[in-house]
Amino acid sequence: MSGRQEDIVICRCEEITLGEIREWIAKGYETFDELKRVLRVGMGPCQGRGCREMILREISAKTGAPMADIDPGTFRPPAKPVKLAVLAEGGDK
Amino acid sequence: MTLERTADVVVIGAGVQGCSIAYNLAKMGVKDVVVLEKGTICSGSTGRCGAGIRAQWGTEMNCRFGLAAVEKFEQLHEELGMDCGLNQSGYLMVAYKESEFDQLQKSMKLQNSLGIDTRVVSYSEAREICPGLAADDAVGFTFHNRDGHADPFLTTFAYMEAAKRLGVTFHRFTEVTDVKTVSGRIAGVVTNRGEIDAPVVVNAAGGYSQIIANMAGVRIPNFSERHEIIITEPVEPGVCPPMLMSFSGNYYIQQRPHGSIIGGCSPEGHPEDYEMGSSWDFLEMMSRTFIKLLPRTKGVRVVRQWSGLYNMTPDRQPILCEADNVKGFFLSCGYSGHGFMFGPISGELLTQLIIGQEPWIPIDMLHYSRFERGELLVEPAVV
Ligand SMILES: Cc1cc2nc3c(=O)[nH]c(=O)nc-3n(C[C@H](O)[C@H](O)[C@H](O)COP(=O)(O)OP(=O)(O)OC[C@H]3O[C@@H](n4cnc5c(N)ncnc54)[C@H](O)[C@@H]3O)c2cc1C
Ligand code: FES
């Protein structure tokens, strides 16, 4: 694997590279939720919209499990970031 | 990984408690320690918590536990070889009623007598400590600069990795479905992946500890309560460095090192259940608290909302002991919302009890038999 590929930033919100993701998958953190907890991937303002797919693909490559069988992790509300002031007024339920 | 047939110790649950106990056992030379976790490591309350650490407590025992915990966290990186994200920006306690401020000062005297340097601070000093704060309706504040918070995931993983290096085995996706006993002694556990015989079993199952205790025929009065929490997008550092906490205000709010602000409170009506859903009511109420307390967060966005279980006991104090009717069955549960900070210290104390040493902080009053005797340990300082 060339060094350059390992340096690609996969999770832009948390600035996590492909190399770091591969390193932790190799240590046994091989579900999306475990990678999230140790590297914060998927916890940024975009909530994983920018990185989830690529990370699931890496897990699939490492574990040999088909993409469809890999747990995409927990999706937490709100679906889109909402301002505190809007929420305090009751938001748009 | 196939499951062992036997072990010297089986630990049920891989939250901060289970991982700390496993590490401390191995460190003290106990061989064949096996940790069983029904989900993934840190998927229970630990991975959902506020991760605050404080020595500002209202009973002598909690002050001693709290101070010992602060001291442990201060050297945890070195001991475990992994950064646990410790951030010591202090806890700023906010009182809105005279009686509440009296109580804070009473607790402060106790803390000071035990070597905890808590002090009263003025509103202007409070605003220096917490630049975003608006609390002109508060009557007083106390502050302890060594309090703070750590990263709950990294702390738990650090314990797990250090335990693994000492030979401890961890099994994920392995659920204990029964606990075996033979004439008043523990005999082992039954799981969805087979049975393990063991002379010592530790119940560190967090919100599910009463279910595990039941399997062993041990009755504890614990119940689980859902608590919710929110986190914002990252904002400039220095808005709310300390943990802001108020008992009457019913909140705890703090800024994480990467800039996000996290906040929670006690739920209304205290939903007693195993559900971990999120509610609009909480989101709305917590958002109001944020804006009132930290007005400059008005335009800040909430990115995530979640919930986790508090494992409660009638006096909101933990259970840390060996069962008296089932020898070899140990319990570390019922932390009632403050079990993250106590993880490093209770793991050490329970290990001492298991290997037959005298725990260096006495824990006999943390036996569950206190509930039957009606000797409750009432702690005034909890949210
Ligand atoms: C919103 C919130 C905020 C909090 N804030 C703080 C705070 O600021 N400071 C603080 O100190 N504490 C805080 N807490 C409390 C803290 O999270 C808990 O006290 C602590 O994490 C308990 O750790 P534990 O290891 O006992 O439990 P857990 O982390 O829940 O671990 C127990 C594990 O046991 C597993 N398990 C259960 N049943 C079985 C079974 N049958 N077989 C196998 N495994 C099983 C579970 O899956 C779980 O992973 C907070 C809690 C919540 C919910
Ligand atoms: S890119 Fe990973 S959380 Fe946004």
C-alpha cells in the first residue's frame, strides 16, 4: 500500500485518515460503532454522511463480510443540526 | 474466538467498571480473567455518559472516593499507556437558593477537611472561569479546579488494552443468560455461546445488574432510569471550560476539548425502563437551559441527542461487595449516575476484596444489606 493512500482523510469532520482507520480495524475495532468510539469518525457535524460509506467499505474489505451485512451503526437524532434558539422555542415538530 | 470452558474470574459487562476490575485483577497477578460483553466494548452507559469527574461531594465516603478518583485519573495515561482525554477545568457548582448555597458550603467544609481544595467564588470570578456564563440569578458558587472530565471511550479502551496485554480475554457479542451456583457458592455462567465454570463471577452489568443478580438468586433493589443528553457542533474553545452543575437548576453542562458543548439533566417523572430513546421534550427543555446559562450559544446547532441508563439504588450510592448468600459472586453496580468517575477506584477496591486484601478505602457500608437494615447513605449532592 503506498503511503499516499494511507494519508487520505476519510472523515473530514474529525480529520481521520484511511491509515488510522485501517490501524484500528486491525486491532479488532471492526464495527462502525467501535471505530466511532475510538476515533470519533461519524461524530462530526455531518454525522457521518461524509465518511460512513467509505468506512463500511474498509470494514467489509478487512472482514470479508458483504457490505449489506455490515451494521452501519446507530443513527441519532436530530437528522440535521438545529440551532439551540430554534429548539428552545419548540422547534418544528 | 472460542469460549473458554473454565476461568479463574468471569467479569460480566465491559463498561468502565468491568474493564477496570479486569485490569486491576490481572495487575495483581490473577490469571485467566475473562470479560463477557453482550454488545461491543463500552456500548452501555459508559459510552453514553457525561464523563464528569469530581471530588465535590457531600458525604465523607464519596469525597474520599472522588478525591482518589481524581488522583487516579491524573496518572492514568502513564499507568495504562494510552491517553484518556483527561481535562481538568474544574466543576463550578451553581446554587440558586440560599438553602442550596448553605449545603454547598457545608459540603465544602467537609471537602476541605479531607484535602479537597474547593472554594467559594464570586459571580465575577465565576465568569472568569466560565466566560460564557450568565447566572445573575444565582446566589453563590463553589469551585474545585482539579475536577473535570475525561473521554469515556478512551478511558475504557485504555483499561481494556492494558488488561489484554496482561493476558485478560474479552468476548464481545457474548450474553450471559444464567448464573450457576452450587450450595451457596458461585459455579460459573451460561452464555449464548456456551458455559464457563469459574469460582469467582463479577456482576458489572450496569443497567442490567439486577437481572444478573436475580440469575444468581441475589436480590438487590436496583432499577434503571433513562437519562438524556445532547451535544452541539464544535464552537470556539473557552465558552464553558468547567463543568457547570446545579442541583436546583437541574443541569450539567460542559465543553469538550474539541469544542462541542454537552449537556444533560434529570428527567422529569424519571422514566424507569430499559428504553434508550430520545424525546422532544428533553431537547426543548435542555435547549432552553443552554441559552439561559450560556446566551452566546443561541446560534449554535445541536448535532446529536441520545440517552443511557442510570442504574439506581434507593440511596443513590453504589453496591460494591461480595454477595453473602452466594460466595464468590461479587457486585459492582448501582452507581446512580456517577459510575464513570468511580470506575478506576472501585475497580481497585473490588480487586482487593476479591483477592482477600483489606480495601484501602473501607467499602463495607457499600454492601446491599444496608437496604434491608434501613441504613441508607444519603448523598445530598446529585443531579
Ligand atoms: C446521560 C448520562 C450521563 C452520565 N454522566 C456521568 C458523569 O458525568 N460522571 C459519571 O461518573 N457518571 C456519569 N454517568 C453514569 C455512568 O455512565 C455509569 O455509572 C457508568 O458508566 C457505569 O459503568 P458500568 O461499567 O457499571 O456500566 P456499563 O457501561 O453500562 O457497562 C455494563 C455492560 O454490561 C453489559 N451487559 C449487560 N447485561 C449483560 C449480559 N447479560 N451479558 C453480557 N454483558 C451484559 C452491557 O452491554 C454493558 O456494556 C452518566 C450516565 C448517563 C446515562
Ligand atoms: S466526515 Fe466523518 S463525521 Fe463528518
